[in-house]
Amino acid sequence: MLLERVRFTLDGLECNKIGIGYEAFNGQPDFCSSPFWSCLHNQLWNFWEADQNRIGRNQVPLYGVQGRMQGLIQFSIGITEVLNTNLLIELSADDIEYVYQRSPGKILSITVPTFEALTQFGTATITTKNVGEVEASYSLTFDCSAGVSQMEEQFYIMKPKEVATRSFKLYPTTDQAAKYVCAAILKDSDFNEVDRAECQFTTTATVLENGSQTSSLEKLAEGNAPVSLISAVTCSIFVSVG
């Protein structure tokens, strides 16, 4: 049904309008002497019954949409404020097809440039390629051994034969010299692993330089000892598995 806005009360305080509340009904003048159905007219069922009477006389309904409009129907409603709306769409599944595309992929390279531990983050750059014939979705993870913070999985799409590069930020959790082993895992749109490559990189221990012949402990106590945090990182040749 389509009804004018003036037929509604939004706060429930007006008689004879859709949405009337108990407060308006109970507070009407001469409540005890008011006739039956007083203050309760012009409700939705009244308009529906009026339409049914017109349909019974072979007349076009005034409020109901059914039987009054044919073909494509469009409505334009002006809204002056931000509103959250839940829209429910029901469709017959008889003619619906769910289609998704899978395509093989390949990890071409992994590089990890040198970075200073504890003062900056490192960057692992991974180059991948869609070696199939269709456009498809992929996910890429980069997992390292203990001592490197976990990284979030990345999702992206590659066209046929397209080469795509993704980067992961590396945050070592220690300032000690260490060797890290990481694995890049490429998965297809079915979340099946299509390629895997491993990479190794090492970091040197943090070097503290006191800048003078004075005891390092004395300078640190004075709070003016310059500190240099240096870590060399190299990535070995990766090995592709599967």
C-alpha cells in the first residue's frame, strides 16, 4: 500500500493516524463519553477494506499497488538524514548459478632488503604469476619461524599471465643475531595450495656504540651514550616446492 506521510504519527501522540499509541488514546478529551472506536480511525485495515470494496465493484484500488500498476515500477523517496536499512531480497534459486574460476599460480621470487632491527621494519617482496588461462582469485601468506611477528594473509585477483607483487612487513622480536626461515604460500580461489617457496634471512646482533673510551656503564648512566642499532638482512635463494 502507498499512503501519504500525513496519515502517520511518528511519536504515537495523534489520534486517527497510523501509529497511534496508548497515551494519545487514553488522553483524548471526554474519554469516558467518547463513541466506540474514537481516536482509532484511519488505520491500515481501514484503507485495505476500502480498497477491497472498490475491487468488489470492479474499480481500481486507491491505496494498494496490486492491480493498480503494471510493468516496471520505480519510487523516489527523499531522505534528509542518515538511516540504516535492512533489505531482504528473496529470489527463486531455480535459475541462479554460482560460478567461480580457479587457475594455477606460481611464486616467482622473494626478496628481503637489508633493514635495521628494532629501529625499522623489514619488507619481504613476493612476486607471483597467474600461469593459467582465466582470471581468478588468490590468497598469499608469508609465515616465518619464531622471532618474527605474524603477518596477515593477503587476497587479490590476477588476470591470465599477469604478474603481481605483494609486500609483507617484517618485525623481528629480538635484537640478537638470528637466522629466520620463512615460507610463502600461494592458494587458489578454492583455498588449495598451488605453490610454495621458502626463504632464509639472517640478522646481526644489535651493536651498542658508546662513542668514547669512557666506561660504557658510566655513559649509559649519564644517559648520553649514542646507540646504533644495525642489522644486516639477506635472503637466500628460495626453493619452490610443488
